[in-house]
Amino acid sequence: MSDQHRPAFKPPRLFLGCPVWACEHWKGSLFTAKAPRADWLGQYSSVFQTVEGNSTFYALPSLETAKRWADSVQSGFRFALKVPRSISHDCRLKNAQKELAAFIDVCHVLEAHKVLGPSFLQLPPDFSPAEKESLQHFLTALPAHLPWAVEVRHQDWYDSAKNEEWLDGLLKYLRMDKVIFDSRCLFSKPPSDAVEEVSQARKPRTPIRTTVTSQHPFLRIVGRNQLDETQRWIEEWAPIIADWLRQGLEPFLFTHAPDDQFAPEFARRMHHAIRSHFPELPEMPKWPGEIQSTASRQQKTLF
């Protein structure tokens, strides 16, 4: 094949985002200073490629709202919705057909607009391998044309033996991703403020694995409000994520901070570190609020 007919190289995509897209504290940095709330999602999606849809854990949006979300984001953006707690926690995956159908209806709206990423099922901390038959039945019944990821929290799923092998094998067979939840940085020292104290009381300490079970390794990492304290974990994960990209995988990476206002900068630091190991990764787009601030300063200089 001649070079002129060879397809252009397209590096694997990194889907990088935050746990929310709406945070008042981002005005003037990620968002423009006076951006109305209706513009936040669009401005967020001009920088990031994904977001955790944690709100769907508590309540589903209307189909009209889901369509409005889809219409608000840039091309290539993906929503990673959390499966409702009514299914995972209240019903414990049993007799939840009505609730699941309603969730899938929302997913189909996003899928039709090509903005649906892996929906992730977060199981309760006490959901152990003793309930693996319920888990297998539920997962195998999910529509295979939609992308899914699974987060387990009970310690027995991390036994480096039969339970872990069973789960990894099931997810590989179903082509579903395994969620990695890394809270080591959060618990690396006592809380520095009240927000970190609350976060430490709520977040689990899940054992860390780098197991890949499908095409989209799914990492949720919780840092600290003092972002310099996250550097050790940034440096640990950056080469792993870069290696996933070299393998042709397309990771979903979500940077959490106890206070959401610090999540975008945490993501920017992660992106910079990953790019140092994988230069083919495009630069992070400029933040709308920072573009506006720079333009304002230049205008003042001119006058």
C-alpha cells in the first residue's frame, strides 16, 4: 500500500473526566466567569471527553433531559452513567426489570446521539461472592450492544484466587470492563480539612488491581485537596495508562477530589503526566475560563 493510500494514524483515545460537570467554583477557570449554568456542560465538554453520571445513581433524568445533555456536548464526548441504586442496592440485582428498563431507555437516547460510554454498576460494600449467581444472571441479561463496567467493593472479590478469577473471567467473556477504584491517596494521611474528613468517612479502601477485562479500562482515582499530595499516585498511574494506550485500549479515567473544585486541575496534572509517557496523546484543550481571562488581560494591556 502506498503512503498516499495508507490510512492516517489515529492514536487511541483517552477519555478523561471528573465526577461531575457542574461546579460553581469552576467559574473563572474551567468555565467563563459569567457562564450561565445552561452553558456549563458544553464548556466542560470542550475540555474533557467524559463525565461520571453519578446523578443517575439517585434519580433518572427524563428522556428529554437526556437528549438535551446529548445536544450540549462536543462530538466524541461520552457519558458514563452510574446504574441506579434502586437496582444495585435496594433490589440487589433481583426483580428490578422495571427500573432497569427505565435506565436503559436513557442509555438508548445517549447511544442514538453517539455520546454513551460504559455505564457502571457499583455494587454495595456487602455484596460478596455469596451472591455471584445473582450477579451472573443480571450481567448476562444486560443488552450486549451497550457498554458496561462493574465495580465490586467487598474484600472477598479480591482474593487473588477463585472469586477474583471467576469475576474476571465472567467480565472478559461478556466484554465488560472492571472498575478500578483507587483511594490510597485520600487515606495516605489524616484529613487536612472537614471536606477530606467526610470523604474519608464515606469512601472505601478497595484493593488495587490493574486487570483489564475489555476495551475500556475504567479507573476512578480519589486524591486530596492539596493537589501536590497526589503526585506520587499520578506518577504511578501515568505509565500504566500510557501502556494501555499503546496496546490500543481506550481508558476511561476519572479524577476525584474530596472537594470537587480541585478535580479539573487533578485531571490536568494526570493528563500532563500520561502525555510524558505517551507523546501521541493530544494536548489538553485550553479551558474556556482561562482563555477569557487571558483575553481580558491582553485587552487591558492594550488600553
